[in-house]
Amino acid sequence: MKFPDLKSKTHPNFKGVPGWVWAGRYGIERQLYILQRMTGLGVLLYLLMHLIVTGQKLDQSSWEFVMGQVNQGLLPIGEFLVFAGAVFHALNGIRLALVHFGFLMRQPGRPIYPFTVAALGQRWAVYSVFIATAAIVGYGGYEFFIVAGH
Amino acid sequence: MTEQAKGCQDKEMTFRIMRYDPDKDAKPYFQQYKIKLQHGMTILDALMHIKETQDPTLSYRKSCRMGICGSCAMQVNGFPRLTCQTQVTEISTDTIEVRPLANYPIIRDLVPDLGDFMARHESILPYIIREDHQEQNNPTGEYSQSPAELEEYLQFAYCIKCGSCLAACPTNATDRKFTGPQALAAAYRYAADSRDGGLAARLDTLDHPNSLFRCHYAGACSEACPKGVDPSLGIQLLKRKLFQKKILGRGQKPAGMAQTPAGIGRREGIPQAPEKTV
């Protein structure tokens, strides 16, 4: 006797990339998850472009021509955004490295309504990342735009 | 009836519900229903009202209706919730969108397929593991555990396996092989239990690229958990346990048998315990 196939037909309902790009109404750690990935990808993309440009065998005049090109239009602003992204990525990475091993977090406790999350224990680190990033990027902006005149 | 309750009674709400029949539909679509709001109505009550009065073909999963069984978790306005625990008046929109939990295949309408979810839970050996199999299978007494040791894992034992955490998890949205916050938090629940001696075996089940270190701490699972289990905390503490075991070589010796106090007799009037049945 042949038994009927009882496996039900289903519709895949996976969110895919939009599932991590859009945080909706979730909290600040979820938003930082996106920002950490975006800045990581941005820095990686810049590294690849940087390696391609600096890996060329160019004579001095060609090199100066290329450098002149990358200093035109919006490219210096893009370069500054890479700097800002790298600063945030590094500082937030330190926070994440600590959190990943359970440091900074609250310890387990009985779930009593209204429920709370252990992530609140490391919110001070989140705000510290914001403040340190703003200070370093602000000083970098002063050096980049005012002193160096880009 | 209070004035507020009377106000609720007259209000008309629109429910935008995702429908899908695998035998008829190529992909899911939305259908709208209008119902009169009743005082104290939950989202699940509203779905039952729609099924009873407007559309008997509407499918959803439910059982206890008191936030214990975890069957009725759904996406309500994009956020995973237990529908039996969510009052319609809590949702501040006039149109409420109800979808099946995200990141699970849809069997029909609002019914997700939790088969793979349960398989992931099973994969992390969710039970106490002891070296003395004879004693474990035929217990002669209790293992000893202090109240402080109980607090180490109790929070994670409150999981009702509703699946909301996987619907909220951004890593799970892109990685279908990810062990997921529920199973990882359950792994910590047993790893932190002082009676358990199976840490090495349990960590071996997590030794693959789609496991523990795929969690990048977005914290969405903990926000979505309707029981306050905080899976993301469990996952980070499990990473610490793994580090202590694999790098520092530190492990815990499982608790021994509780000793029956000697020289204490049974007080008068207290009956004997019944005979063991297993």
C-alpha cells in the first residue's frame, strides 16, 4: 500500500535582506546592528577601491593626476564619511566584543511583569559610543575641512 | 459598564489579514474584515469573531488563550506578539494588520510551519545529561541544587516555544540554517544548570558556522519575547561558557545526589509518599 505524501505545501515566508535592513519599531541595539553592518561594508568597499588605486604602477605625473581626480567634487566628503564610519565601527565593535561575552549586561533574574531586558545594563556603553564617535569625528572634521581645506 | 467601555463597544475596527491557501494561491494576499470592537477584546478574540461571523475558512493556531501554550504568536502590525495577550485597544491604529510569524514557511493563512523550529530546539540536547546513565534513567533520589544555582537558569526555563524570537531575529531572516535564539537560549538554560554534566556534548552540537557566533546581538529576540525570557542574554552568556570551556579549560562538576538528613523521623499525621510509578 502506498501512503499519501503528508508533507504540506508551504509558502516560504523569510524576510531575507529587508529583514535585517529594516528595524521597524525595535530598539536601539537593533538599529546599531544595521549601522554596524553598513559601516563595515562601507569600510570594506573603500579598502578594495583604495587597494585598486594605490596598486597601480604609475609614474609621478599620472599619480598626481589620479590624486587630483579623487580630491574633486563630492569625493572628499565620501572619504570623510568612510572615516566617520570607521570610527563608529571600531568603537561599537569594542562594545559588542564585551557584550558578546556577557559583560556589561544585567545578570539573569526572574521574569516579573513588566518585563525588562538585560540590554538596558549596557545602554551607558551605547551612549558612550555615540559621544566618543561624535567627539572624534568632530575633531576629524575640523582637521579635514577647516585645517586641510578639503 | 464604564464610559470608556461603552466607547470601545461602538468602535469599528478593520483587520487586514494575510490569507494563503496552498492548493489555490500562488502567493499570500491580504483580505479585510470590519468588526465592532468589544470591551476587553484581544486580537485572538477578534480573529475568532471573524471566523465565527464572517469567514469560516480563516485559519489560525490557538489553544490555551492565556499566554501559556505559545500557539497563537503572530505578526501584529509588523511585531511578533501572542495574540491572546494583546488587547485590540493596545494597538493604536484603526486598521490592524495580522500576518503569520515571519521567517517560518506558511502552511495556511496565519499558521506557520514550526517543524524546523522544533528540530533546532531538539538539536541542542534540551535535557539534563549525566554520566551515570543508570541513575539518570532510574532515579533513586534528587540531585542537589541551591536556590542561587536555580536563579542561574530559571529565567530561560520560562520559554514557551512560541517562536516569536526567530520572527524578530534579523540574522534568522537571512540565514535559514541559523540555530536561532530560542534553541541557543535553551542550550544556555541546560548548560547553566548545576545538575547538568553535558556541556561538552552540547557545545559540540553548536560547533558549526550557523550557530552561536552568528548572533551579532541585535537584541530584537529579547524585545519580542512575550515571557521575558531574554534569549539574547542567554546567548551571550553561552558564548562566555564556551570560552571558559574551550579556551580556559574550565568546566563544572555536576551536582551530586541530595543527601537525606539522618536522624530525622516523620512527624505524626504526615502520610507516606506514594509508591513510585516509573
